[in-house]
Amino acid sequence: MAFRAFDDLMRFKMVADHPSFSDAATHLNLTKGALSQQIKRLELELGFAVFMRNSRGITLTPKGAELLEITSRSFEQIHTKIAQLSSVTDQTLTIGVTTYFASRWLSSRLMGFMQANPEIRLRIQPMIDLANFAGEEVDIAIRWGNGKWIDCEVQKLLSCPAWPTGNREAYERVQKEGVERAFANFTLLRDRDDSSAWSEWYQAAGLSETIRLDTLIIPDPNVRVQAVLNGQGVALNDELVDEEIENGNLFRLSSVELKSYGYFLAYETSALQNPQASAFIEWIQTA
């Protein structure tokens, strides 16, 4: 076919992996209009539509879904073959992680891995959007949540039940008004638009959750902790903020916790074909 197959299919897969043209365009450093035109060109040369466009975003057409399946499989095979053909001296392993988790848990343990595996060059890639680790050329990501993700392989790394935290003013408000009344007026800080964590906590606490307009999306957990300290709202945190709790800067607002939450290793199935990735996974499970 006459279209520039590889580039066009890469862009198609990138759009398919995002909820909208805007998100994909931002990742590709393109304007939404330019990316939309490139996809329309692809559809013209293919002879069929790959996306259905509507007011809520985009969805794959049946033919688009088939194309995505074969494209994803083909790119994975290409990636695997390139890895096999690369020089055996290139042993760099990239781990995607938030600076929050890296500084509070991972960094103090990394020397153990380096001493046990001196032949592997380790690169820690600071990330905020860990849901898109494949697009960031990351071999393994360490994600926070409940582990119920279907877009990757998942292994629990660290069980860390999550519970609500606030500053002293928020704590005193809970003590005075009670949990239900206080939380009805708190601004809820979330990590993602589509996060269900607060909804899960409200259910666990036996509280009715109404549609909330007073929410603030802060993807970076370090910034989210600081926002709680500054009184901008309340957030779900875990034992990694124990220092702030002990210092009296942060306060636990309820004994109710999300017991299934913690930190998980997330990676594509093909990562297990990489002996360096397998070595890291085996090591970190006992770190």
C-alpha cells in the first residue's frame, strides 16, 4: 500500500491506547487536528474506518479492533526480535516509578540489586502516568492501586492499605463534626480522572457518595501530599507517609482502609522473555 505503514500504524496504536485524540496528540507532541488528519489519511488508504467519533471521545470500529490486535502483536514481535538482535552488552533495564515511591521505599534497597546483579545497568525512569508505561519504553512499572488492571501482567509487590489523610484542621473538623458530615464538605484529591479509590473507600466506610464537583486531580503523589499539608483537600495515602504522621503534620482521618491497595509490578508479557527483567522481578519480591 502507498501509505507510510509503520509510522501510520504506530500513530493508530497510540490513539487506540488513549481515551481521546487530545491525549494521544499530547503524547506525540502533535496538535489534535494534525493527528486527526493523519488518522483520516490512514483510513482513506486502508479503505475502512478504524475509529468511531462521538461527543464522548473515540471507540474502535470492529475492523479497527482487528487491526489493533494484529498491529499490537506485530509490534511486540518486532520489539522482541530487536532485543534479540541487540548487542548482549546492552543490559540496561528501565523501571518506571513515581519519585514518591522511589524516594520513600525503592532507593534504599537498590544497592542490593546492583550488588547481586553487577552485569545489569539499571535506569530508574521517573513517571507520573504509570498507566502508559509501555509507551514510555519502560520494562517494568511500579503502580499504586488495587491491581485490577487488564492491560498488563500484574504481581503484588507491597501490600499498603490506603486510608484518608488530612492536615490538622481537617482532623479537628472530623473530631468535631464526625466523619460523614466532615467528608461531605472536604475537597477530595484524586490521582486520576477515572480513579475509583474514593468511591471504594466511601463504600467501605458505609457512607453515601453523591456526585462530587469539589474534586482536584493531582497525578503526582508528592504534590498531592503537599496539597494535603497545605489544606487544599484530603487524600488517600498509606504507610509511606508515616514520617509526616509521626511529625504531626499529617493526620489519619478514619480507621477505615482499602485493604486490597498497595504497590504492584506491571509489565507486558514479553518482559518475561528479558532475563534482566526476570532477575529484577525475582529480586524485588524479597527486597
